[in-house]
Amino acid sequence: MSRNILVSALILGFFGFIGATLVAVTEFGTHDRILENERQALLQQLYEIVPKDRIDNDMLAHPLTVNAQEALGQESSLVYVGEKDGQLSAMVFQATVPDGYSGPIRLLVGVDRNAVLLGTRVIAHKETPGLGDKIEQEKSDWILGFAGKSLTDPKLDRWKVKKDGGDFDQFTGATVTPRAVVNGVRRVLLYFDKQKDALYNDYLEKTKSKP
């Protein structure tokens, strides 16, 4: 009896080892491909916001990591810098809106060197299907309305949904979600307005130290 148990245990252990080895080999073989696919997906999102003809550098090569929780909604955020002919052309901010209806909303917000919005995209959220999920470009063109806006167009006190006396549409039956996104984009613009030069200087220092 004990011999049978030992043999069974050895057989199970052998197949367990083979299974674990196959999983490890598969993961090793696909790891680089997965990372490259993720890189290309992010690059595509960035190019949706910042057209390729606006930049001549690799925006993913030297992203900045900033600690600006009050402005960007999380302790550590990435900022992607675009240049054209050696000059600042655009910055794209990763931002988290903490006060969505069903939880945080993650955004990419692109701003040109003159503090004019190039575009905004929602990259993750848990808003109510059929209501708050209209912040997705695939569900509605509402998110495209930020392009061309700035802190002076509309004026700062008009950066609200229309229900609150501002210039931005809300959704029927869902005001909390668009209100949160509008406030989040406004915070990014204010942060860029104050920190643009410091951020770009940090980027220049980083690119000098890393070939």
C-alpha cells in the first residue's frame, strides 16, 4: 500500500514538474512579445491624441514620473513628452479622476506647448453601462469635445457641466461621471500651466543622462 502511494506521489510530482516547466517556458517565450504589444497599444493611444506630424521623438523613450496627487489624482503619474525640432511640442499626462460615480476613472490628457488641449481619452473606468460609460470614445463622441479647449476657452469658471452653470454637456441620467472628468481635465491644465517649464527641464535633464 505504502509503495503504491509513493509511486502515485512520484508520478503526480513528475507531471506537476512538467506542467510548471511548460508554463515557465511559455511565459518566457511570450514575455517580450506581450511587452511589445502593450507598448504599441499605448503608442497608438498617444498618437490618437498627439498626431505623428506634431512630434519627431519617441514619446515612450523617456517618460517622466511625477508626484502630483492633488493635480493628477495619484501618487505617481507618468508624463509623456513630445518634441518637434528640439522644442517642446506636447505633453500627455496619465491622470486618475478619483470621484467617478463607480470609482476612479483613468485618463490620458494631451496638452500642446500653448496649453491648449490636444485631446483626452479614457483608458479605464467602472462607470454604469449605458449611462456613465458614454465617456468612452467607442460609446459617444463626448470625450472628443475637449480638443481645442484651454483655461481661457472656456473661461476657468465655466469649466463645469451645464447643470452646474458651465459649458460642458452632461449625460441624461448621469451627471456625476462627466462632472468628474471635466474637473479632472481642468486640474491637468492648471498643473501644466504652473509646471510646464519645470517638467520640460526635467525631461531635458533625463534625456541628457540617458542616451
